[in-house]
Amino acid sequence: MLTTPHSGKFDFNRIAREEVIREGFQPDFPPKVTSEVAVMQPAPVQSADASMSDLRSLLWSSIDNTESRDLDQVEWAEKLPDGKIRVLVGIADVDAVVACHSETDTHARANATSVYTGGPVFPMLPERLSTDLTSLKQDADRSAVVMEFVVSDSGEVVCADVRVAVLRNKAKLNYDQVAKCLKSPAQSGLPADLLQQLTLQQEASQRLKAFRKENGALEFDSRDAVPIVVNDTIHGFDVTQQTPAREIIESFMVAANVAMARFLRAKNSPAVRRIVRTPKRWDRIQAIAAEHGTKLPTTPDPKSLSDFLASQKESDPEHFPEISLAILKSLGPGEYVAEHPGTEHEGHFGLAVEDYTHSTAPNRRYADLVMQRLLKAAMNKRPPPYSESELTEIAAHCTEREAAARHVERFMKKVAAALMLAPKVGETFDAIVTGVSPKGTFVRLLKVPAEGRIIRGEKGLDVGQKIHVRLIGTDPQRGFIDFQAVT
């Protein structure tokens, strides 16, 4: 944790709200939505519903951030006699509570995503829904979409199924807690059967991760810095690190999303795919690799790039975050696309998979809620709830809103960083170039989680270059941090 407290009072919440509105989000729920949600009830889970499997006897658990209450997913695993590991991932059945084209659904569709600022959170769905009626909270019976896959010794997912079931989360866990338990099982304090579950889930995730890596999945530095805001005061940044606990959730969510995408394709159903296109700036990625003694193929190849990243992480872990960031910026962002029967889009370059979607966070992403509805229609042999043109519009809108949410989150990080750096005007820092466009040249500092614009000496710089910069000014109100390149 980086702690450089800002001593003065600063209205972080107000600025966050203004930025959310500026980016086109609707931060307040209209009265019609509030009234509609007030009378909603959890989805019925009685055994009278013959179409729903009863999986309440399984030892389900959730792993999320300590403060999270909008629990979208739970996990369970078992070792099969042949050594394979069967994994079930339960996803909150938001569709069972939020009717398509209802007032609540229409508002969620407009925003399309929850927005996180480090201070206030602007949720896609009202709190009563996301943290109560649909949340897979501990000791509550809930309807869920369950994705099943079997992980072979090699890490390949050898079969998959999807169903609707009733389940009960037996243990609400957090990332730090699980990481400590896996590191020191004897001191975990957890019941033996739950500890056994987590150990088996870790084994499954390690297999999945190794298989993805073997097939060219890209592994980046996953650290993220989030502002610590208490009573409108910036107390620094909390830097999250990759841990075995986070790897469990990451691996299981990737596998579950692949299972969902393949299931819908097998059902000849339309879907919303999540893709990362083949990078247009492969030449820049080649140049970065060449600077470190590696020649990449002329044609974009995820396996070669994956091997390069892995070798750099092992040989030079101290500087791997810089290389990771430079490559990541050159790849470009993901996007949503509508896929209709008979058409196929390119896959997810970063994950090295052909079939991928987002389906594991329906409380926070509208695309995931849409996927639930498409799934249920396919399972019950009903027509899709969206026309081809509507699904195409939804996919484009979700992509645009996701980009807007990233702008808000980046801006609020700049606001926090500008406050922290204000006393350091005139000092020199190591930095890496993260963006070059007609809007300007931007850098990220290597020792402090801050990004800003070079307004002097930017000529000739390109993404991925490491340079020295001098801080020449900050404006926290506008999130401005200005630098001068230093030779």
C-alpha cells in the first residue's frame, strides 16, 4: 500500500459524480425504478419447479473483495476417479428477478456497467437487487445459472454443460483470507472440508492456467492501484497483487465464459461475444521485444508473444511491469460484438481462445445479463429475446459504455494522484510512455501510480519507451498532471 496522505479537505465524491455525468451515465435511479425494485422478491427456488436442479447440498463458497456484497459467483469442485477435476461455477440469476424491458432493465441497459471510482461506486442495479435479492450471499437460497466443466490433467476443458439451479453459498470468503489459507493451511482456521475445497480449486486453476499459457494466453503484470478515499481525503493507493486466490477466480471465470460461449454456439443461438482483435500495432510490439533480444514473427502470434512475456517475467521480474504495460497498451481494448448463427468473429487474442464472452457478472455488466436471457431462451427452445439489430446495438452500446467507465476510473485516479504529487512539483521521475495520439503524449510513472501528459519534449516518443520526466504542475480539480521530458 502506498500511503502519502493529503492533508487538506477535498470533495472527491462531488468530482466523481460530476465526471460520471460528464461521461453520459445516469447516477441516480428514477422513481419508477425505485418503486419497481421496492416490491421485487428473490427468484422462487422451491423444489416444485421441476426445471431447476437442487444443488444446495454442495459446499459452495465465494471469493471476492472483503467489502463486496454484490456476489455474482460461487464455486465448487470435486476430484473424479480418473484424476480429472469437475468444477461448477454458479452465477447470480439476475434475469429471474429483473424482467426484460422493465423500468429497472431499461435503466441498467442505458448505463450498461457499474462504475468504480475508488470513492463512490455508481452501481448498474439498485443496491437492494445487487447486494440482496440476486446476490449469492452466505446462507441464502438463490437461483443461479450453473456452468459445469471438467478439467483434465493437462488443463484442457474436456466437456461443459449449463443449467439453472438453486444453491446456497456456505462460506463468504475474501481474496486475502484465501491466499493466506492456501499459503499456510495448518493456520487457516477453516473447516477441513472447506480447506480441501479451496486446495482442489487451486489445483484446477493451476491446470487451467498452464493449459492457457501453453496455447498462447498472455500473462501481464496484474497489479492495480486503487485510490484510498476516506471522508473525501486521499490516503494513498492500495496496490492489488496477483495471488493464488485471484488466480482461482480468474481461471474459473475464463473457463466458465468459454463454456457459455460454446454452449450457445452448439445451440445455434445468437450471442454477445467478447473479443480482443489481432493487434494493429504488432510492429510496435515487435520493436519492444527486439529491444530485449527477442525476434517475434512478422504475423501476430499470441504463443510467441506469450513466451516472450514469460521469459521476461522470469529473467527480469523487477522491470516486467514496464514491459507488460507497454505490450498491453499496444494490444488495444476488448469489445463486444453480436454473433448470429452462421457468423463467426475472431477470438480473444490475449486469452488465445476462439470462443469467449462475458457472463459471470450480471449484477455489474449488462452484457452478462443479456447472455443469461439468450441462454435461457436456447435451453427452453424459445425465440431469442432480442432481434439481430437490437443485439448488435446492445453490443456496441456496452462497448462504448465500458470505455466511458474506464475514462471515469482513470480520471479519478488522476485526481487522487494529482493531490498526492502536488508537493513534488520540480522533482524528476522514471516513466514509461503509455499513449501517443493527436490528443497528446502520455506517460505513467514507474514508482508512483500516476499518469499524466508530457507538454514539453514529447516529440519523437512512442508507446513503451522508458524516459525521465520532470513534474511541472498539477491541477487536482481537472485531474491534470503535466510533465516535461528530461534527456
